[in-house]
Amino acid sequence: MRISRSDPSTGASPMPQPTAVPTRVIDTGEASVPAAGRLATTTTVRLPYRSESVAAARRFVGAQLREWGLDDLVDDAALIVSELVTNSIKTGCQTRMLVGVRRPTDYTVRILVGDGSRSMPVMVQARPDATSGRGLAMVHRLTHGRWGVTPLPFGKVVHADLATPVPVPR
């Protein structure tokens, strides 16, 4: 995932230090081309490694999905991004956490969470009495197994794909 150094709509550079207010960054780089021939964009927000970032990520992803007219995906996307951001916070890394959402095709929404940790997420079989450990299994079910991780020199990006019911004009 490439992140631009400034928001083309404002020319503002993202703040390098974590802030309580998300910084919106637009990626218009070499992305996959959707069926209609338009360039797929990734809308990304930089968040601090704090528990309140989980709610900020849910609001961010939900707003983008509503903008695209994909209200039916908001609940599933909220659960997915909550799990992925919570996992990033648990790594203890403090360098960067980026949450993104994109439309790689007319039938797919991709949720991305990048962080500065090379620690890979692992789906485990939680015991019935366990109080945690079910998050990635839930992501796996909601995405029908369409999720994964891309290791990067500075960390990783975890992605999860949701199918859209019908193509929506952008």
C-alpha cells in the first residue's frame, strides 16, 4: 500500500506524530483498475496506538462505505476493522498504524490495517472458556476466507475483503 505524502484536496502533509484526530490520506498511485476502468483509490487514516483508535477506525470505515452506498456492509466491516486495529494495538509497536478502505473491483471492498510490527497475526482455535482468541476466526468467517497479510520491510499490512452485493457507481 503506497501512501501519498499529502492530501491532494488540501495539499496538507500528514502529521508524523500520532494524533487523536485521524489524518486523511488519499492514495492515487498505481492501484488495480476496477472493471469500469477507473483507478481504485485507497482512503487511509493514520491513527495512534490507543484503544480509542478502534472506535475511530470503525467510524472512518463506516463513513466511507456509506459514501459508496454500501450501508449493508457497515456492521461486518466494523467488526473486521475493530479486530484488526485491536491486534495492531496489542503488538506494542508505536511507529505507525494506518487504516484504509478501497474498492479494488466493483464487487469487492478491501479493509487494510498496516502497522510497524513484523509480528504476524495467527488464527487460533479458542477454547470454549477462553475470553479472547476468536477475532481472526470471525474475520475469516465474515470474509469467507478472503483475508491475509503482506509483510513489509517496516511492518505489515493485514487486509480483509468483503463482497459487495451489486456494483455501485462511484
